[in-house]
Amino acid sequence: MWLLDKMLKKLIRKGKLIITDYDGKVYEYGPGGATAETGDAPMRVRLTNRKASAHIARYPQVGSGEAFMWGWLHVEEPHDIRDMVLYITSQTKAQTGKGLSAQSPLKRLVQRVAAKADSINLKGKARKNAEHTYNLTRRLYELFLDEDRQYTMGYYRDLGNSLEKAQLDKKAHIAAKMYMQQAREMDRPLRVLDIGCGWGGLALYLNKHYDCEVLGVALAPDQIAFCKERAKALGVDDKVKFALMDYRDVEGEFDRISSVGLLEHVGTPHYPQFMQKTAQLLAPGGVMFSHCCGRAGPPGFTDAWTRKYIFPGGYIPALSELVTQSERAGWQVMDVEAMRFHYSHTLEEWYARTVLHREEITQMYDEQFYKMWLFYLAGAEQAFRNGRMVNWQIQYVKDRKAIPMTGEYVYEESARLRAIEEPPVWSLDPALKQAAE
């Protein structure tokens, strides 16, 4: 316990943290008093295994997550693991300015090299990584995502909005930035390529509002199967098609290209290939839109816990990495928006819905999986709330005449779309949901 004790004595500067070690010995940290994360009550943690403190101290991000997953670390009521993660990271943010505990240069070098190797995503590995992340039981995603299964940031125009409203507003914002309204001026449907189409929500939304033809591609078999089922049920499978395909194998020409939550899985060594391939696929007067998690700072690396358990091969890019490679491929960047804090509110809601469905999730998997999922959501939330993570929305063109001269078209079209569609009502109780509808 001596190493963890030494670390926490330096770290905790507000509130009160009380740790009871496996042998019953109690350690206290902090001056006391209320904090935004804990309220008036002290944060109480129990370690139940003699190896726990050393495992956490050796590498806090991996060690803390694994100790929680394995039952070596328990957060006592009225708090939970989310409260603990936000409490600790709010203090590291105050001391380091980064929301992450400082690491030695050697440890950072080892992590950087390992992360770099993991980011090489050749076609076979890319498919395997996608299946690891997205081929989990359909029901799991149904339990914590919104009705449309948007597994990316919601757009909270008002913090009082529901997750469903935030996700619907995001799709309106994206459609407007893609300048989809140009469809009304054309004598044929717009052709859209949706790379990393998820469960088909954006593709179906674009078709619904613009009568466009969409090809959605992704690498997780069950996602694509679900997308096809949705398109067929809506009677639009002749216009909205989905394929289990790597974007590198797509052929043809498209008026619009979208990638939402895709670049995090491409891998930095493959950014040049992504930019070159999409430039080849986009029509001369077309628009490409990209939405991805991002770093509001210089390039970094993905932490070992996330690479191991959640997103193997994943990496959150800095803006410089995206813009540099796009310029080399001949793209022109027309608009960049840093979406700050929206994902933290989205992740907070995902966490709450996961907790509500604890019993069903543990029955589908087990307690260790459930705890892993909670730690993932809490850790991701802190990165967007206390760290330097944002979401980048970037608009690319090959010809500057492809979009209007001023940006009013984005806000006008987004407002029009929001005015004509209301989000579905989410409820734990199907009867309540039906009554509300």
C-alpha cells in the first residue's frame, strides 16, 4: 500500500478519500469538505485483495479498471465508480492541466510504441477489431443507447434535452453540414457513401429527409445485418443499401461522403490511405463530412486499458493529424467545429441507462463484463469532462464552389429539420413508453 499511499497523499487536495485496505487498515486523504463529484460525504473505497494497491499504483488507468472489474476494488454507497473516477480526475486536472496523472518519460515511451504498433489496421485486423467492439449482443446496445442506436456524441443544444433529442439534433446538424439541401436543386437523387455506418441511423435519416441513395459500409457482420433489416422494414432497401465491406474496397462515385465515429478506428498509419481513397470516391463538386472524437492538443496515444478491453486498434486523433493528411491528398478544409462537453453528457446518460439494466446485462454476460462497461463509460466521460477530449466535425471539399459562400445554410437547414421531427420517447417500462407516444 505504501506506493499508492504516497501517490494519493500528493494527489488529493479537496474532499475526503477514505481507503480501507484488505487487512482492515484505514487510510485517509484530503482536507474534507464538499466537492462537485462527491457532495458532502467522503469517498469510501475498499480494497479486498492484497495485490490491489500495487496493481493500481503500478499503472493507475489499467490497474484501477482491472481492480474494479475483478472485484478487488469496491466503491461504497452513496457513491459509485463514476463518482470515484470523476473525483480523482478532477484533481489530476487541477495539478497537471490534462485530466490524467503524470507518467515517467520511459513509461510514456513504452506506451507510445505499443499504441503505435496497435494502430496498424490492415484489412483482416480492422475487421477483427470491429467485431470485437460492435458484434456484442444486440440487446446490450439497445439497453443503453438511444432508440436509433447512435453510438457517438449527442448534440445537446439544451442540457435539459433527452438523449433521444440530442441524437436527433446531431443528425440534423450533420445533414446541414453535408449540404444535403442541394438535393432539392438536382434532377436526380444525391448519392451518399456512409463509411462506418453503425446501425444505419444516419443513412436512413438522410434518405428519409432527402430521398437520396445511400451505401453504408461497416466491418461488423451483425451491424450490417441489422441495418439491412431496418431498411427492409421501412421499405427503402432499394435506395438505402448496406454492405459488409472495408471502405478501401468501395468503388464508384458519390456526391456526399460521411464518416461518423470512423476515424478513431482507422489508425494513424492509414490516414493517408483514407484521405486518398475518399478523394477518389467523391465527385468533383461533392462534400465530405467527418465526425470523430479528437484531442484538443498535440498527438498522443491510446491508453492500454482502452486498447485491451474496448477499442483494440483505436486512436483518437489530434486536429493536426487530420488536417495535415487531408491537405496532402488534395482536400480543402472548409469548416472545423470542436464540440466541447457534448460527449460527456452523452456518456453520463449511457452510464445511467447501463446501471438501470444491471440485472439484464449481468445475465447476458457476467458481473465482470458489467463492471468493465461501467468503468469504460465513466473513464470516457472524465476524458471529455475533465480531460482534453472533444469531438471534431470537419467539412472537406475538392472544389470551394461546392458549398454556399456564407455559413447560414447550416443553421437554417438544421432548424428546418428540427422543426419537422420529434424524437421518440425512451422509457424502461414499455407500457409507459406506449402511453407517452
